[in-house]
Amino acid sequence: MFAIANDNLEIVRLLIDYESKINAKLEINEKNKDGEYPLLLTSCKDSIELIKLLIGYKNKKSYCLGK
């Protein structure tokens, strides 16, 4: 969540790649302490590339962003 909140596209990419290698699931549906979801944070900051990356990850893993 920290990398997403700070618009660090490269770190988010690396985490997604690492997650794939170890066959785990990133918890990108978790809210932060302010109750915000990662996709909400990226959309508020107009982080188009990060939004595309999160949606692509969601599509690849077939689960919902946000609850």
C-alpha cells in the first residue's frame, strides 16, 4: 500500500512480479488506516499508469478491487 500511496510504479511492478514468482496474492483490497483502497488512492492522484497496472493485476488474478 505504501508504494501505491506514493505513486511508486516501479516498486508496485516489482511486487507484482515477485508475487507471481512465489505464487502468492498481493492484498490490494486492503484499506489503509484512512479507509481508502489502492484504486481510490491512485484515481485521486491521476496515476493513470498505476491504475492500469492495478486493473491489469486484478484481471490476471480474477478478483474484485474494493469491497
